[in-house]
Amino acid sequence: WHNMFVLVENDSITKTLNTSRGITIGENQYPRAIYTSWATAEREAIGIYEVVYDNTNKKDEAYYTNTNQSFDFADGVATASYGSATARALADVTDEDDNVTLGLKTKHKETIKRQASGYLTKTDWYVIKATDVESYSVPAETTTYRAAVRTASNDMEALIDACNTVDELAALYVYTDGSRPLGEFPEEV
């Protein structure tokens, strides 16, 4: 990430500048060092302003679609800011051609299912051995653990399903005092 500069002429931004090369303004050519070596006042005297970022409206892109940044010049300050972000769809959306775009609830539940499957896969061999070997039975702690993984997965999916807004969904993942509302999978045995 680097600082962004714009050229201001007649109190409006006329272009964003590529800081990896110099710039010609009118008859004058300036080296790229103008962005790093020159004092702010020296740059501004010839119309080059550093952009100040206003991220007030920027939201988490996992849950929202942000607008493109818009640039403004007022009171001697060039700013880049975002418009109002749009919440991503919670539910699946089917278009007129029957193409389904998965909503956040489905995507989050699929992640939970994948995690649960990953935990269960590590102990599947116990169950397979018990099926193949008549004298063998799955250890009680493994059976208890596997049931706890399934319960945790079902509980998490139910919490996700119960969300009515993307902010409620996002809040499930926020840790406070070492825990999160979504809960956790049990410790592996």
C-alpha cells in the first residue's frame, strides 16, 4: 500500500497520479521523487495533493459490497470516500435462468459442515474398524466426541439460520472474553 496523489487544477481533481514515475505539468517536468522528497507545501503549490482516505462508510467485504471510492477536493484537501455499502444476500438468490447464487447463510453453513467433516474424518477409522472387526468397538470417548462434533455443527447451523441481518451473522463470529456466540467445536480426543 502506498500513498495516493492527485492533480488539482482550478479547485477540482483532474487526475490520479502514478507515483512510480514523474509528471509533466504544463512546460515543467518533475521527477518521481516529488512524491517522497518534496515538502507537502511545495507539492501543493503546483497542484499535487496527497489523498486523505475517509473509510467511514467502508464495511467488511465478507458481509457487504462497498461502492467504488469517489474523490473530492474541498478546503484544500483531496479525499477518497465510499458511498453506502450494500449488504450481501443472506438467502440464496435464483435468477430468471435458474442460476443460484449462494447466500451468506448457505456459505457459512457449508463452511461449518466442512469443518465438522474434517474433525470426524480423523476418527472415521475407529468406526470402520468396528464394522470390519467383530471383537472391536469404538472407544466411548471417541463416540462421545463424534456426537459432540455433530451437535456443535447442528447448533452452529441453527444459529446461522436464525440470523435476520448480515450484522447478526457477523456478530456470531466476534470473540468477547475468549468466546464467540457461534460456539466452537469440541477439543479433539
